[in-house]
Amino acid sequence: MTATPSTPATGPLSFDRHEAEIDPECIRRSLAGARHTSYWLDTPLRPDPHPALDGSASCDLLVIGGGYTGLWTALQAKERDPQRSVILLEAERIGWAASGRNGGFCESSLVHGESNGEQHLPRENARLTELGEENLLELLETISRYNMDVELIKDGILTVATEDHQVPWLREEHAAHPDTLYLGPDQVRGWINSPDFKAGLYSETDGVLVHPAKLAWELARVCDEMGVQIHEHTRAEALAPVEGGLRVLTPSGQVQAERVALATNAFPSLLARHRLHTIPVYDYALMTEPLSPGQRAALGWEKLVGLSDMNNRFHYVRPTIDAEGGFRLLYGGYDALYHFGGRIRSSYDRSEATFEKLAAHFLGSFPQLGQVRFSHAWGGAIDTCSRFFAFFDSAYGGKVAYSAGYTGLGVGATRFGAKVMLDLLSGKPTELTGLEMVRRKPIPFPPEPAAWLGVKLMTGQLARADRNQGQRSLFLKAMDKLGMGFDS
């Protein structure tokens, strides 16, 4: 957001009204029978698991974590040196956590938007924008080179204003980026028919859409073909230095490696000093059943763009074409739930109150789809840090590298993060290892109960700003100055 109006006026948002106006019975009916698992993972096409590690092994590089960060690290390590021996350990299944539960928005930004980058890293924000654009192009080239089936959609991203005060923000953004397309109210509703949409800004190059689980599975396939040794259902339990490198213990074995890349996302790091730098925040999504031809005609959405609104508590929406050719919509975001103590539990993947809230927002935004039902409703943890984009670290004399804190940007930015980790492990200075983004850490979260109270206060203040024409409170301004603010 690049501007705020001078005269705030507190009032209900469109989504507040939807919660009050939509018939609760209609909401319950839309969610009846929804499966509480990720739509992307709920498929017979899911690959069989790799065997667990049993016994001792050794390698040049050990990667811990079988999500995007770990898979990109393993793949690029083999690209740099095909003779390097690489082992990857995953505690559960490849892509089972955030990498298989997200919306599939693969964006160019490395810093969660231009404004957030300017707030935290003003001296190199322009270069980070360039690096992010290069990273997305290289990611797409990799998908093409290895013939990866990720259901790639390259129709661009549409940002919509849902409140009157957001329309000038879109005009300013368009003026700063004339390669984008500004859409007035009639134009944006011609693209996607919603009474909530007051304006839109379309970018053809800022991002693409993918099937997120297939991206993880295809990365694993390519790693297999390159000779990476993958072990699923193998939890790394301890890391310690030994003569000649490092040793990682697992429940039924151990690995000795010259170098270790830690890619554990929201899960606790094997390096205790990272424990307060991320917190697990739960995000939720719904997937519709296939729309009927009449519903699709009433909706529009002929161009398969990904969509998000401009609120602090924003929604993201995207189309996908299922295996039978049906047109579905994924609808997620808004709530971001943090549980006391930063615990990660499977029971937190389900929040009936959030599912009902999202259903109300969806049905209010697209009233012509009033009879729609949701086939899937799920959630999962996002590795959130205080600056809302990735950070990096190294340990044991440069033999261990760590990256986390992607805060919802991981579909694209993890490839860049993997490249940074490999540069750090090389022991040679590069442009990437010299970046302030890499050298500087985000402010850690305080211990409990301060963390829980702080997240609750921050969430409440961001919601208040949304209802106050974007005007940030004294608390949010103070957090901005401390380096713990977020401005998309």
C-alpha cells in the first residue's frame, strides 16, 4: 500500500457485512461433506513414499526437510556439481506440510511486496526486485527443462480494491508501474463478476499459478533422477559436529555429512538459537466443487488469473481445472491463527469457525454462486517471521546453513533461498551472501506469554486499520519503527 487518505472513517468492511447477512444455514450447507484435507494432496496421483533411513549413511551434503526449500536445495546442489553426493531426510512425506497445502501462487517478490521491502531494506529493495524477477524466470525455465507437470498457469495476477479508500492506492501503483493494467469498476467486474470489486490492477509478469503438491512431487522426481537419496518418514533428531563434518541422528540411523542444509520451515530448528525467530501461524482455505456451466458464465473469470484483495487481512482466490476438466475456485486467507506456545498440532489444521467465515465471505462476494458447495476445507502452519520474508544463518564454521521465515511466499522464494544456502555452504563470498537481506536477521519474537499477546494485539490492530481506511494506529507505527511491521 503506497498511500492512505487524510480523513479516516471507521466502518464495516464488505466482508464484515457478508458475515452478518449470509444465512447461517446456507453457510453450513455449503460446507456439508467437505473433506478436511488439502485438495492438492487428496489424489491417487500422490507418489509412493521413499523408504525410511535404516542404518548409517554418509554424504557430501545432507538436506533436512522435504518441502520446497529442501527440494530446491538438493536439486540445485546437483546442478552445480553432479558428482556431489546428496541425501535428503523428510520426517513425514514429501510436500505434506506447507508445500502441499498452499494456494499455488508463485510470485516474483522475495520480500512480500514492494512496500514491505522498502520498509525493511530500502537500500537494496530495487535489487531484490530484480533478483526476484530473475528467480521466477529461472524457476519457469527449470520447470520447462525438466518437463515438470505442475499444472502451470501463466495468466498473471489481479489485485482488487474491495473498499473505496483502496482505489487511489491502485491508481498510484499503476502510475508507478505503467506496465500494469488498471481496471475500473465496470472493467474489473467484466473480468470477474463480484459486487465487492471496485477496481483492479493486473500484472502479467508478477506471478504464476501452480499445483503446489505437484511442484513438490516433481522436484522430488527430478532429484531422484539426479541421484539424490531421499528418505521419507525419517525425522532428524540431533545435530552435532564430528571429525570431518557433522552427524545427524534419526530414530533408526544416522548420517555423517560434510555440509548440512536445514530446511525445516515452521518446525523447530535443530539449532536452538532460531526457535524465537519464527512462529507457526495457521492459514485456511476452501475449494469449491466444480462450477456448473451456468455458474461459470455468471462468474466470468475467463482469464485464469490469481486474485487477492488489498486488506491487511487479505483473501487470495484462484481457479484450477481438475482432472475431469471441471472449473473450481480455491478461496483462502483472512484469518491467521496463532496458538499459545507456538505448538504445531494436526488438530489445528481444522477450524470450523474460520471455514464458516471464509464461506460467508465467498458467498457474499459471489452471490451468483449461492448454491455452490465446498469439496475441501483445510489449514496448515506458515513459518512466519517478524519481517514477513525469509532470513538466513550459518553455523559450525559455515558447515551448516539455515533458511526459514518465508511467511507465505515460499512457492517461489524458496528457490532463491536454496541458492543462498548453497552459496553460504560454499564458503566463498557471493553477491547473495553479501546482501543485507542475508546478513541481517529479523527481530525475534518474545517468549510466552508475550508472543501470544503480541500476535493478538497485532492482528486486532491490522483489522482496525482495514476498517479505518488503512490508517495505521500508534501501535502499528511503533512496530514499523522497530522493524516488526508489515505493509503489503
